[in-house]
Amino acid sequence: MFEIDVTIAGGGVVGCAVAAACARKGWSVVLLEQEAGLGRATTSRNSQVSHGGMYYPAGSLKARYCVAGRRMLKEFCLDHGVGYQECGKLIVATSADQLGELERLHALGTENGVEDLRLLDAGELSRLEPGIDGVAALHSPRTGILDAEGVAKAFARVAVGGGAQVMTGARLAGLERAPSGWLVSVESGAVERESWRHGSRCVVNAAGLWADRVAALAGIDPVARNWSLHLSRGNYFAVDPRHTGKVGHLVYPVPPADGSTLGAHVCLDLGGRMRLGPDYELLAGDPRPADGRFGLDADLDYRVDPARAAEFFAGARTFLPWLEIEDLTPDMCGLRPKLCLHGFRDFEVSRESDPDLVGLINLVGIDSPGLTSSPALAEAVAGLAAEILA
Ligand SMILES: Cc1cc2nc3c(=O)[nH]c(=O)nc-3n(C[C@H](O)[C@H](O)[C@H](O)COP(=O)(O)OP(=O)(O)OC[C@H]3O[C@@H](n4cnc5c(N)ncnc54)[C@H](O)[C@@H]3O)c2cc1C
């Protein structure tokens, strides 16, 4: 058994960013990722947008970490050779009754510190994006796109460079109290199973879709904390490549009033490929194994129902006048680790103070904008870990 300063469960972008931030402090760090590679779960099943931060209530963690995280992420990507493109974003109003909401987002974004936001009238919009129909738009020129899996791996490289041990195919399977922290049980290996325990003064739960279950391993009741994760699907459809280049910005509708999503939008990847999505598909039950067990990503259903094309087409056609339904093919799907299915819920970032839980930091409900926020979240977690390790 060996004594580690910080053990992190989860090698998505958040866990990798936390590992980098902790290794930079000179602490001994172990990162455990149950999949065979890093960043393979929600980190690689999203829109890969580095968000501005104009949607979230002022003062919320989502607003603060998103605005700070976008700047940090851009700098990190440029410094570490990770693909990043500041393509900009337009939130497009297609009727006069949406103008009020556009103005509200402009004011909120400005209050949150989003840079260079500007309201455009119909003429300015059509000069900027001739392929888009709309009566007005909110332009966020600093919003960008990036290689999300690449950034997770780059954070992990920084962590390893600082002495961290990054283990893939290694699942945090148990947590027991120890006098100076936690005894961490790890299961590793798909065929020849190996298991071990190590002592860790601090444990960070960055387990994404499984974060409520990792918290339960420590004896926390996720229901009592209101931390049960509700997984909702976000599906994407690819747009026929013959349209590549017709749109140069990310194009979003005015978001639905219930605040559950940003609305299915035009996503671009670094190769200019266009997709529509994600939508917001509620699931009848919990798609994860019952009885609190863990599973791998392969145990989750990520198939996209082709029949959803009609709904995507109807939504997108309001601002993409050239789109035909035949242009759409099912692409991919991501699962959101949501703390509530409707309305706003902030990230849960908690350093446990109960004597039975001291040394544990939980990150629960890290849905969008978790990718954008990851470096800022990681700095905040490193600050909490410093209090534990002091
Ligand atoms: C459809 C969709 C679109 C989105 N679009 C955007 C966007 O454009 N911009 C943005 O900022 N955010 C976006 N998000 C949110 C963003 O993808 C997530 O917030 C972010 O990826 C969360 O990263 P993570 O590291 O917390 O989780 P994950 O990427 O899920 O990583 C968690 C990791 O923990 C591992 N793990 C779980 N349990 C254990 C265990 N017991 N032991 C070891 N490892 C374990 C998992 O295998 C997984 O790799 C979107 C999300 C969805 C679903």
C-alpha cells in the first residue's frame, strides 16, 4: 500500500484537468479511468464548443467557470497544439416575439463577463451569414470549437509530466475510511482481473455519468443529497457534406423557455463538417445497470433513432432555408449527467466536511458547459484539495 496525495476517479476532460492542476502543485497524483482510453465518455460525445457563457444565471458556478474556462481553454489548446478555432456563434431569432429573449441573453452575457457580445439586425446577420434566415441575432465572436478528446489527453500529458500516474482500464471500486484519508480499492484489467488498494489523503470524484454512484461508495446517499443523476440523451444528425462551407458560425436557435438545453443547433467540427444537435430526449428510466453497479460506456445505448430526423428538420429549417430532409443522417448521441431534467441546476462541487467524509471532493452534475469549464473547475478543485492537504 502506498500513500498518495490525490486520487481522481474519472479520466474525462474534468478529471484530466484536475490531475494536471494537482500535479502542477507538486502533489503525488493517481488518475483512474475505467475505460481503455481517456476522454471516451461524455467528453467525446458533445458539440465540442468552447462556450461564451451567456445562458447561465449571474454568479452561478456555471457562469463563472464557463467564462473563465473558455479563456483558459483557448490558451491551453494554443500552447499544447490542441485543435481550437474561434469560429464565433450566432443565436438567431426567427420571429419578432423572440427579440426580448435575445436582449435578455445579451444583458445576462454582458453581466457574466462574456466578451464582445453584440446584437445584430437582419441586415447585419445576412451580411455575416448569408445562408441563415433570421430577423436578428446575438453574435458571440469569442465562442469556439475544439478537439475535446485531444484536450483531455493534453491535460493528462501535463499531469504525467508533473509526475502523476494515469491509469486506464482501472476502476475505482471501493472507498473506505482510513486515519489520514481514504483506502481506495481499484479493479483493473478486462481479462486477467487485478485489484489493489492504496491510501490517498484526498479523493476527487470526477466520474461523470457515474458520479452519484462513486459518491455512494463513500457512504453518501445521493437521493438524500438530491444528487441522483438523470441521464437525458442528446442526439445529433450529420448534414450532407455538399453543404460544407455554407455556414461559418455555430448557429443556435433562441433556447427553449424551460432552460433544459440550448436548443438543437448547427455544430461545426474542426474539419468544417456540419451537424445538427443535440436535441433533448428524455429516457423512461435509468439506462445504467440497476442495483448501483457500474458499467462501461459500451453498456449504454448511444444509437440514434433515424425517425428523429423529421423533428430536427422542422426545427432547423426555420433558419436554414436550403436544408432538405434528405441531407440528414443519424450521427452520434451523448448522455447528459443531469441533476434535474427541467430548469437550471448548478454544478455540484463539494468538499466534504462531515468527519466521516473528510478528504473527499465530489463533482456531480457536470453537464454543459463542463467541457468549457474544465480548466476553471480544475483550479477550484485544486484549491479545495490544498485545504485538505494543508
Ligand atoms: C450532448 C452533449 C453536448 C454537450 N456539448 C457541450 C459543449 O459544446 N460544450 C461544453 O462545454 N460542454 C458540453 N457538454 C458537456 C460536456 O461534454 C461535459 O460536461 C464534460 O464532457 C464532462 O466531462 P467529465 O470529465 O466530467 O465526464 P466524462 O467525460 O463522462 O468523464 C468521466 C469519466 O469517468 C470514468 N469513470 C466513471 N466511473 C469511474 C470509476 N468508478 N472509476 C474510474 N473511472 C470512472 C468514465 O469512464 C469517464 O471516462 C455536452 C454534453 C452532452 C451530453
